[in-house]
Amino acid sequence: MSIFADLKSLTGAQKSSIWASYLGWTLDAFDFFLMVFMFSAVAREFGTDVKTTAEATFFTLAARPFGAFVFGLLADRYGRRPVMMIVILAFSAFSVLSAFAWSLTSLFVIRALFGFAMGGEWGIGASLVMESIPAKMRGFVSGLLQSGYPSGYFLASLVFFLLFDHIGWRGMFLIGVVPAILVFLIRMHVEESPAFEALSEKPRINPITALLNNWKIALYLVVLMTAFNFFSHGTQDVYPTFLKEQHHLSTQTAGLLAMVMNAGAIVGGIGFGIWSETIGRKRAIIIGALCALPVIPLWAFSSTPLMLGAGAFLMQVAVQGAWGIVPVHLNELSPAAVRGMFPGFAYQLGNLIASRNAVIQASVAESHGGDYGFALALVAGITVVVIVIWTAIGPERRDVDFVAEAKA
């Protein structure tokens, strides 16, 4: 009940910042995962294979750190709120433009531009909300914010389930403009971060200098985020292909199982986020990641839709359970002067390094006779071990007063 009491005590502006960031990340993931569901359809239209079409996710993910850096610098210079508005308009526009791609090359270019705009969403949204709420609520809100990602995947699954057979892959991209309008309207009511306002009263610190002065923690977080992105993308990106190509499930069944998977992700993200306030950020991440190991056989090697669904649900409870702590953990470890840029840039650099995941998994599957289950299990098992070890040896900061830190 304390969570509900804490939520009730928030101001209207604080509530708006939470929902705006959550819905922005939901829209971000919705637009990204639309592409994941349509690998096979796009490949057929342009006369190529799934492995080649999967390059679209590489271009999207590879462009994200550049967007995180550019938009993050702008957010540290001009404020979180106005830059967030620009970001949401930009990546929504490129998502719609994807529907009009005239060749596979043009689609790759558009998805790269989408990724550049998308790169600014997570870091700026996370810093805005973490700097705007009480410290005791960061764990819960971190889990809620990160749950926007599976929420977007869930929404994409639902749209795929209901509409794909009727409107095709081009029509799917056009739908992305509808939730974008809602998110933009909500963000019009978001106030600027109080920590940024405190920083704006002081002489500005060169962001490059701030990065160089904090290179050790930056390097640590990039490695951590590389493992985390292999963990999430390695259990999600080729999953619809695994269901359709290896198990030959219908569009409706594949879409339904993807929705089940993302329901588990939402439960895990919020649940472990709340738990991290009690047991700490590092311990919550480690426990969440370890929970994935015993689920791998059920998740990757089951043969019936019921068992596949159970495995998908439990796997994403674990994956997004660990991920639910990431927004707060990165923000608490970031230097105050560049918090608009630092968490998102570290996260997206990890994304860049992990951006070949879909192509790697498709290649592994093809080399093993189309066994996508083996490719999924291999990546999941390796990344669990890396996340657990790297998290255990890393730092942790909790209950940091961001406003006081900015004024210091």
C-alpha cells in the first residue's frame, strides 16, 4: 500500500513526467518491434532472406548512440523537456516514413535515421523522471519506466495479431503515428527537471571534459549495457521468427505468445524495481539474471504453444526483472553535470556493440539447420553469466539527492 500512498503524494507535474517517460519508451519500443515482426514479409517483398532483412535492426541500433550523444548534449544544454518533444516528433516521423520505403536499401537508411532519433528517448526520459521524483520512489518508477519497453512490444504484438494479415507491413508502420500524438500531448504538460534548473544556475562544465573525468565509470557502464542489450535483444528480436519459421505457428498464435512474453516482462520489470529499494540495485539485477538460467530449456526447446508460452513468460520476468533496475542504477551512477547525456550514451553504446545480435542469431540458427531455439539459448546463457559477474564487481549508489548534488 505504501507505493500507492507515495504515488498519491506526487504532484501533477511529477505524475506527468512519469507517464510521459513511460509512454515515450512504450512508443519507442512499439515502433522498433514492428520491424521485428515483419522480417519475413519484408524479405519476401524485396526478394531476399530473413538474415539480410534483419540488418535493419542493426542499422537502427547502431545509430542510437549517436542520437543519444547529440540529443543528450542538447538536453544538458537546453533542458530535458524541449529536447524530448523534438525527439518524439523525429522518430515518429521516420517510423511513418518506413512505410514508403521503395527498396531494401532505402528502408535501411530510414531505419537508421529512426534509430538516431530513437537514441535520445531513453536517456533523456530516464534522467527527467529520476530527477523529478522522490528518491524513495526511484526503484518502482525505474521498473515502470523500463516496462514501457515490453509494453511497446506487447502493443506491437497486439497490432500484429489483429491487423497484419489485413494491412501488410507498410500499413503497420503507418499505425505508429497514432500513439505518437498521444505521447506528444502528454509531454506538453511535463515540467523541467529541478536538477537541471539547479545546474543551469552554475557555470557550465564542458561535457567532453566531464566524460573524460569519469571515463572509468563510463567504460564500466558501456560493458554492462553491452551484456544487458545482448540479454534483451537476444531473447526478443528473433523470437517471432523462431515461432513462425521453426514452429510454423500462425500469425495469430505467434502474436499471442509475444503478448504473453511481454506480460511477463512487465511483471518482472515493476516487481524487481520495487524490490531493489529493499535489497539494493546490484543484488536485484543479479537475482533477476540468475532466474533466467533454469528457464532456458522450457523457453527455447519446448514444442507445444502452451509450453512455449510458459517459457516465454518466465524468461521475460527474469530478463526485464534485471532490466527494471537499469534506469535508476545508471542515473545514480552518472555525473550530475551530464546526466541528460551520460546514462543514455552508455546504454546506447552498449546497444551499438550488441547491435549485430539479430544477424548473429539468424546466422547461428541457419548453420544449425534452422534451429533458432539453439541460437536463443546460447546467447541467453552466456549473457546471464557476464551480467552476474560484471554487476557483482561494479559500484552502487542509492538515494542520491540529485538537486543537492547539482547545487554542490
